[in-house]
Amino acid sequence: MPCKIVNLEEGRPTVNVGLLRLDRALALARADGVPLLKLIHGYGSSGVGGRLREEVWKALDRFQRNGFIRGFIPGENFRLSDETSWEMVKRDKTIKEDRDFGRANRGITIVIL
């Protein structure tokens, strides 16, 4: 399962710019038939979670409810003990080779298209 990586936090954008990048990345991935996106949104400099991360999750939740994406996995849940991650691994064992798999990386989110 090819996973495309999209860095939403490059250049430290405003939340609005980050969300525009998200919209564009999702549209391009759907058009290209990419099954998974790894979003890099960072975790915030305060260490308690950044605003971009929170807003990306809100947007992804809306996209999932509207059927635009199948789901998403916060980086801290991207591991074998997570049911959605486990289902992905059963379909494609190479998912376990991702450098963030099992590392509880709060600065990423996996999107299932």
C-alpha cells in the first residue's frame, strides 16, 4: 500500500494555510488513486498538542462523516494494538516498515482514502 507523505507544517504556516494544504493533498491523492496519506502536522512547540494538529483532526473527522475519506489514525495510535492499524497490516505487511509505525509519533496522522 503506497503511502504518500505530505508535510502540512513546512514553513510554519497559519492554521488556515495548513488546512488549505490538507484539502489540496486529499484532492490530489484521490485523483492519483493513493490509498494512504501520512500527514506531518507537528505536535506544537508547547508539547501539549498544536493547533494545526487539532484543526486537521476536526477536518478529517468531518471528511470521514461525509464519506470523503475512509478513516484516519493519529500517530500515537499507529501500531499493531490499534484495530484500524491492524486491519491495514493484515492487508499489507509492508505498513510495519513505516518508520513511524509503533513509535507513538504525535506529529503525524495516517489518512485512509
